[in-house]
Amino acid sequence: MLLSERAVIWDREELNDCAFYGCTSLTSFDASNLEEVSVLCFCYCWSLTSFDAPNLKEIEHGGFYDCGALTSFW
């Protein structure tokens, strides 16, 4: 999947299963209203370094599987 390096989502409280699965170019993600990361949502997002979701309450199974570059999580 081709995706820009930065994703900003304003109006979603939940992302679908595997929503960003394999988005290897994604480096940062911001979602002010996000409350839940679904199953395998960011799986294999190897370049993801920054994740900002201040209202996050739940991360389902494998939500960030193999995201070894993730250094900033808010």
C-alpha cells in the first residue's frame, strides 16, 4: 500500500482491523479522538517512529506487531 509518511485522523474513535497493515512508509501517526487500535492495525509498519493518540484506551491483539522503530508513543 502506498501511503504518505504522516497520517492525521481527526474524527475516528476506532480503526478497522489491519487498517495500516504493511504501510512501511508511514513514519508518524496522529489521531486526537482515537480510543481503540484494532487487531493488527499497524502490523509491519517498520518505519513508524511516532504515535500520538492522547485518548487511546485499548490496543487489541498485535496492534503494533513488528513496529521496532516506534520510539514516541503518547
